[in-house]
Amino acid sequence: MRRILSVLALCIALTVVVSSHAQPASQAKAGKMGKQQLLSLIATAKTPAEHRRIAKYYEAEAKSYLEQAKEHEDLAAAYKKNPVTSSSKYATGTLNHCDYFAHSFKDDAAKMQELAEMHEQMAKDAEHK
């Protein structure tokens, strides 16, 4: 029982670490733009450069989400290899947890990529005005 609790605690700790590191990494890749700066830029963006900066922010977010999805896929694969953590008794806290987050992060990445593409199109439209 202690081993199972240790494995579950490790999974939760990894999720917290990944979540806490994802935001600064994506901000660094996006020119260290914070949420307030993003909101301000979205509210005032008119030039192609401003829309491209927003697009780069969303592309960095998408990349970060894909990295997190990959990490959870790797964790799920590791849990599948262990008969204890992949058993029906513990799968909800291990395997299903990682599968859920892998899928969720992929969905989030797709949404961020969609926003990036939308702002790239806004940049092109602004060039033609």
C-alpha cells in the first residue's frame, strides 16, 4: 500500500512540477511577455508586428502544451509497463490520469495554434491596409 501511495505522490508531484515550469518556459520563448502584456497587446494590436508578436506567444504556448502532452504520454507508457499501476484498481490514479492530461494538453495546443494562425492572418490583413 505504501508503494502505491508513493507512486501516486510521485505522479502528482511530477504534474505540479510540469505545470509550474510550463509557464515560465513559454514566456521565455515568447519574448518574456506576461499575461498582462498579452492582454494589453491584444486590446491594442493594429500593426502586423503586433499581431505577429501575439502569434509567437500562442505558438510558444502550443509548443509548451505539446511538450507536456508528450511527457504525460511517456508517463502513461511507463505506468502501462507496471502491472501494479496499470491494474484496474489503480489505473484511475495513474494510467487514466496521464492519458487524460496528455489528451487535454493536445487539445490546448491545438487551440493555441489556432489562435496563432488567426493572428498571423490578422498580420497579413494589416499589411494590405
